Amino acid sequence: MAAKSPPPFDLPILTRAAAGAFRKLDPRLMGNNPVMFVTLAGAVLTTLSLGTAGSDRLFVLHLAVWLWFTVLFANFAEALAEGRGKAGAETLRKAREDTMARRRGSHGIEPVPASSLEPGDVVVCEAGDVVPADGEIIEGIASVDESAITGESAPVIRESGGDRSAATGGTRVLSDRLVIRVTSEKGGTFLDRMIAMVEGARRQKTPNEIALTILLSAMTALFLLVCATLKPLGTFSRLDFPLPTLVALMVCLIPTTIGGLLSAIGISGIDRLLRRNVIATSGRAIEAAGDIDVLLLDKTGTITIGNRMASDFRPARGVSELQLADTAQLASLADETPEGRSIVVLAKQRFNLRGRDLTQARATFIPFSARTRMSGVDLEGRCLRKGAADSIKAHIESRSGRFPAEVLRLVETACRNGRTPLVVAEDHRVLGVVELKDVVKGGIRERFAQLRKMGIKTVMITGDNPLTAAAIAAEAGVDDFMAGATPEDKLRRIRSEQAEGRLVAMTGDGTNDAPALAQADVGVAMNTGSQAAREAGNMVDLDSNPTKLIEIVGIGKQILMTRGALTTFSLANDAAKYFAILPAMLVSRFPCIEPLNLMRLSSPQSAILSAVIFNALILVALIPLALKGVPYRPMGAAAVLRRHLLTYGLGGLAAPFAGIKLLDLLVARLLPLS
């Protein structure tokens, strides 16, 4: 895989993350996380109070050290998540290294640095050349090594026209010659955007993350107020609550666990997606994928392989299959489309009919056009044509011929079977039908069944007629289909679903998919698709596998579940620490609360220090879970809530009682605290 992440605890990554934890102490950066900013302020105040601590200096020193550790451990988790992405981008960065380009200008071809290319420049790439920038292929067809992008060693075919005309900077031409028009700005190539996204340097918070941050900030403000009121309460009750004690109490009660890991959860989700060879240009899109209800898939190149291939010759009455194959092959010799070439190949395979040299036969080739929807050849007084049924019918009737009803039935049968029929005619006579088959990608039916289990409705979108679309939809196993769909139809369908409150995902690879990809909540463009499609989507699947959305949905749900699980654990954790610290602090002055002193800790100072140490260590213990994510299993919201309460809620309550009690025994034995 091109940007495959290294192991999470690789020594160089740990070293860089440790250094990054200190760099992130910058208050301007800490201000993005209110919970940890308050913890940082508490660590500073505790450190400053060392000068006035008197006999409690050892206690205050230990408090200050562990408060700083709490902040550093939270920063370390975020830096570790970022470091994995940055390490994963190294191979991409190597592929982006500046190369020389051969730019076509008014004075011929001139070598220039790739970094100097601008949109509209035309470059020539021959076998062995590295494509210097993103662009559209305007001439030629070639085999291209895209392993620097996809990690897939098998070369792909790129050609001018159609949906495989996108060229990506950093890939290498293996054969033939391509002429490419540059479309990317300086530093704005697809590879550059991949590197920036992988490194996560400018990751934006998602709406769910923003909402949770607001909640955590409100809870922090509430506990700040509570701790502030303890000072006058202590004065009234003749209890001394030093500033370090109040700071420690506040840090233990505010949601530092989830506050310290919140950013790492989101960044690690992007990294997990990258390891599945999907680049997300928006963290919001990953989380939206976890909640999608409807998936729209373009048929050609997404559900099917892309190129329709000739599969059968269906002759009319009185016409042999050999005669039909011979005429169809002659009419296709000048047809350079994949469909035309496949007819020539099928005739050769079935009847050993080989291509003939027609240069001496005064042949006039009729190329395919969108207006006539047919092609063919005029050869020695013979008029050979092949094309769409209605076009051939009009052609035959214009020559006073008759379109047989049996051929019309062959056309309808082909459509019902999911085939595309091409009718073949000679002069005013219809010879039969050539069936073209859309090849459905292997294993796709089972993948759609998995999406159905997740509660996601799949809709196939195609420009085919309804009969053909219905047959392919049945073979692929989608829930619904749209036939004869135009770009406007796709947009209307997406907007209609969104208007009813559903989140919509769209996968596609063609230029005509670009508007729908831009409108969808999650737009997954195939890497083999057009430049327009890749620009419009907010994710790019480097493997061009439409069912990759199953993994994308799983990662989106995993992020949401991980955040929910750790939030549940954090809140339960804070509640347990409340019963550990407050009774130990107040029981000497208020003996009536002795029943609340469940843990029977050694002393108030030992209780407070043990809670602070536990608060820091639990952050370290949860870093692997934040990076890896909670395992996702398809289940309802009620089942997820029940699971979180039982596993992380009860775990969050139990862990502090055991951990703080053990730490209290160690602190009481090792440190001479009062």
C-alpha cells in the first residue's frame, strides 16, 4: 500500500511524538482544547506555589510533576496519532520529489522543472517518464505505473477521452506516449493534497467533536466554579484548602480522560482509513460515513468493470451465425472503442475470422457518432452498419427495408437479460443482434448484502434502459436502481433523500458523476476515474473498489463508538474519583460523612496525590484504544448504549477504586506525607 502506516509504537514515531508533546505546550495550541488548557493552567499555578508551600513542599512538588505529566500525556496521544500519519506520508513525499518535465511550446518541446508548470501547460510523457503534474490526457494511450499512489503493482491503462483520462503527478509511464494538459496549481497536485491530508496538519473538528468539546467545556467551567466555592467553605468551616489541593481536585473532576484523547481519536480515524487505501479530504466526511442511510453507485466502472464486451451473436431467421459474425466484424474493423474491438475478437474466437486488409477494396469507413449512434463500412457496393436498434431501424426504413419483429424480440430479450444489443444490417436487410455484456465485478453481491445488514440502502444509477438496468441490478444485488439517469436526475435523487433527513453517500468515477459527488454528504471518487470526479468527492478510493464503502462506513462508526465509549468511561471515572478524594478531604472535619469514605485512604494528601497519579496514568493506558478504535459490530443504537454502559461505564467506575487504592498504599509507604 502506498502510504501504509508503520506499527503504532515504532521507536522513531514514539521519539517524534515525545518531542511533539512538548511543542504542543504552546498556550496558543492548548487553547484549542479547553479541558487540557485548564489542566495546563493548574500545572503552572501548582508549580508557582512551590515557593510558598513550606512543609508541604514535597507534596506540592509531586502534584506539580504529575499535573505536567497529565498535560504531556494528552499531547503525546495527539502527537502520536499525527506522527503515524506523517510517517505514512513519507513514500508519498518521495513520489512528489521534483522532476523535469517536457513542456510543449511554440518553439517545440523544452525541458522545465515540474514545479514551474502552470494550469494549461501541455507536457509530453514517454515510456519511463514520471508524470510531472496532475492533468487530463489529450492525446495517446499508455500503460501507467500508479503504485506510488495506490500501492498496486499492476499497471493501469490511461487514455485520452472518457473517464480514464486523468493523469496523476508522481506516476510513471511504462509504455507508449501521452500528451497531458496540466490542471493543477503549483503545489496543488493530487499527491500534495494526499500528503497534507495524511499528515493531518490542518484537520478540522467535526460537528460531533465540536458538540462534545462544548459539553466538556461546560463541565469544566462547572467544576471550576465548584472548586472555587470550596475556598470560602473551608474558611467558614475552619478547614484549610491550599491552592495546590484545589487545583488537584479540579483536574481530577473535570473530564481530562476524554478531553486528552479527543483529538487523537479523530486523527487516528483518518490514519485507519489511509491504511485501507482511501484518502479523505475531510474529517467530517469520515464521521458522516458512519451515519449514512443511502448509497448511490454509478453502474459503469463502479458496479461493472466498465467496458461492455461482445458475448453472443443472435442471427435473424435465414441468417447463419457465421454470416452475422463476419458482417459485424467488417463493420467493426474501424471501430476503436472497447466494444468494437471486442466484436472483432469474439468473431475471431468463435469462427477464426481474422481482420482483413481493406485498403485495396476502396472501403469507406463510417465512424461512430453520438448523432447517428451507429458505425460501419461501405465496401464494394455493400453497406454494412451496426448500432442501436432505433438507429438501425431508421437506417433500414430509409432504404425501403423492413425491421423484422423477431429482431425486435431479440433486442428486448437482450435488454431483459442485462445485455446491450447492437443490431447489424447489410444494405436494407437486418442480419441480427450482437449482445454486449456488462461484467459485474466479482464478489459485489455479497458486499451489498453486508451494507444491507448495516441498514444502508443501495441504489444503482445508470443511463441504460430500464430493462437492462433491472437485470444488472438483480445480478449485482442492489436494493433499487435508476435507469436512464442524467446528471440532473442524480442530483435530484440525492437532494430528495437529503430533504427527507437521510445522509447520502455517492460513489462514481466519471465526469458526469462530479455534480452528484459534490452534493452527497459522502462523495467517494474512484482513483481510476476522471479528474473532475476526484476533485468533486471528499474521499478518493485509491483501489477504485466501490464496495470499499463498507470499510469507510465501519471506520466512521468506529470513530463515533470510540468517542462514545471513552466519554462514558471518562464520566464514570470522574464520579469514582469524587468518592475517592472528597470524603478523604472532609471526613476529619465532618465525621458524619464517614460512610462515604469507602476507600479508607491513608491521608488527605495521599488520597489527592494518588488520584492525580491515576488520572495521568489512565491517559497512557487508553492511548492504544484511542488509536486502534473500539471494535465495530453491526448493532442497533440501544444495544450500543447498553454495551457502553456495561463495559466502559462499569469499568470506569471500578478502575479508579482499585487503581487509587493501590497507588495510595504505594504513596503512603514511599513518601513521607502528612
